[in-house]
Amino acid sequence: MTVIKIYLDEDVHAFVAQALRLRGYEATTTAAEGRLGAEDTGQLDVATARGYAILTDDQRDFPRLHYERMRQGGEHGGVLIGIKRDPRRTLRGLSRLLSEVSAEEVKNRLEYLSNWT
């Protein structure tokens, strides 16, 4: 099982990336990638090209991008929707997902981490 790599967009607290790295997961942020302020579509494209699932708290735009991409026959490394204003709960849900789902299984999926807490 290939472990999911996580690309955090700028809506997600950096605490989550640090906590993931301390647990042995590969995680990067838009700030670390020099992509602060980039459009959501570009963030999803970069994450996908680099083999990451994207983690965001943006519950409006990223689900729409997921469905648009699926309708167009495109792909992505996974869209994970965190729990806005609750990074610890996001981390709990993400930890559970990471222990049960592989990178191959999360590809092209939209997952709400509130369902994993």
C-alpha cells in the first residue's frame, strides 16, 4: 500500500503539516512550495503532478473542482476537505484516513475528513 502524500493549501493550519511530518508522513504546504495566493485549479494541478492529495478547508471551491474534473475525464491525487477552524479534528480524521486508504485508492476521490473522525 502506497502511503498518501499530503499537499496542504493555504486554508489549512500549518500545524497539520508539521504534525504529519512528525508522524512520518510526507506533507508540504503552499507556502513551502512558494505558491501562496495561487488559484485553486493551479494548486490542484501542482499537487496532482507531484503525486499529492490536496488537503483544504475550502468546502465550496474544491468539491466543485473535483466534480468538474471528473466530468471532463481528468484526474487528481485526491481532494480532502478538512474541518474548518479545527486543525486537531482535521488531523484526527486525516490520521484515520491515512491508516485505512492508500494513495491509489484516494486518487480521484473527494473525502470529507469529518466523516473520518
